[in-house]
Amino acid sequence: MEEMISFFDDLQSWQKLFWIVVCLSAALGVENIKPLFKGGFRSWKHTKTNLVFLATLILINVIFGMITVGLFQWIDETGWGLINTIELPLAAELFLTILAFDFIAQYVAHITVHRVKFLWRIHLVHHSDTHVDATTGTRLHPLDFISRESFAVLAVFITGAPFAFYMLYRILTIAFTYFNHSNVSLPLKLDKAISWVIISPNTHKFHHHFEEPWTDRNFGNIFSIWDRIFGTFAYGDVNKIKYGLDVTDDSKSDDLAYQMMLPIRNNGRVKINN
């Protein structure tokens, strides 16, 4: 365990980027073997739009990484944070930290961008994708990602987690983001079974349905327990899913300029067609 922690403590930016490429490539490969839906998911325009958003996220992540260096140093010097108030085996502390990060930086952050109007406006870009696949996982407007990263910093501050714990969490959440967004058809019994613990591909697809109530369900990223505890879990007939939003122009799902300006042009409640 100590060797693993040491590895993540020394994790370099290029290694994290390599992990993104590996996870995304693996998810895209699986989609080709057993796709959930067909038609439009491999168009270059769709992929290019989502990869541009990924590029902006990588840049923002680098900036936040530089900002949080001071926070981790301060935590190390002061012993601040919940994790530093308990004495547990290292593995138990790591597991509890990942749970806390998943709750604060994923579930709470995600439900907040749906409930707060001005945050919902920037989150529209993610939900406006009419062909959800692995690339959709990191299709976030830059302002949306900044708000989500702010919750991650908050999670670090609350828990007082060491840098290695945080990096392991980031590695896990990258893998799960591409996994649960992937356009893959798992055997229904298997998908339902794993959804009791983690967010399965089908589980997250209901969240990308074009209208309520499914749009406001299944906010988790790694664990599904938060949705089950707080009554936001849903599972239905995957064949009834329709991607996109009833307040945006579906024909411009892959129009990069339109998507970048979407938070300004749309208040999230009125459909726009120009």
C-alpha cells in the first residue's frame, strides 16, 4: 500500500494525460464492439467538438494543479482536515477519502449545477450532446469545469487529504467518467447488478435523457450510493432514452461556436432555434 501511495505522490502530469488517452481509447474500443445506440456516434464533427472541450479542460486542470500546490503544503504543515483527526489503517483512510471526494466533488457538485440557475446554463453544453459516447464524459464548458474543480478544492480542504490520495481519486474518476458515458451495451442483468454499487453505463444514460425527471436523476460518478441515499436514483427502459435537451437546438449539438456561447444565449428554460 505504501508503494502505491508513493507512486501517486510522484505522479507526473504526462502520466495523467497518458491515463486519459488510455481510458478514452479503451472506452471507444469497447463501444465499437457492443454499441448501445448506433448512428452519428463516430462522426468526425461530433468527436472533434468534444475533443476541443477536453483540451480546454486539460489546460484548466493544469492551472488548478498549480493553485492547489499551496493548499496541500498548508495541510501537510498544519495537519488540517477531517482525515487528520482519525487514526485508521492506511487503506481505510484512503477508501473514506475517495468516498468523501466522490460525494463532495461529484455528487454535490453535479446536483448543484443542476439546481443553481446560472450554473445550469453553463452545464447545458454537457447535456446538449445528442450522441452520448465516451467523448461526452469530458464535454464540459470551461466555466462548468471551473465550477466543478472548485468543489474538488473544497473537498481537499474539508478532508485534509494528502496529495497522493487526491491523485488516486482523480485517476479513478477519469476512468469512471469515460466508462459510464461510453456508448456500450452491457448485459442488462450485469448493468443492473453493478448499478447497486457504482454508476453503470445505463444508469448514467438516463441522466442524459432530454427531459425531466430522468435529467435530474443519477448524479453520481463513481458510487451510486449517494443517489440511492438521497432519492435521486432512477433506472428504466434504456430504449426510451432520447439524448439532448428540450431547451436547445439539437441540430447544433456539434457546432462548437454555438456550444461555447450557449450559456450566454440560453437561460436553460426556453428553446432557441437560431
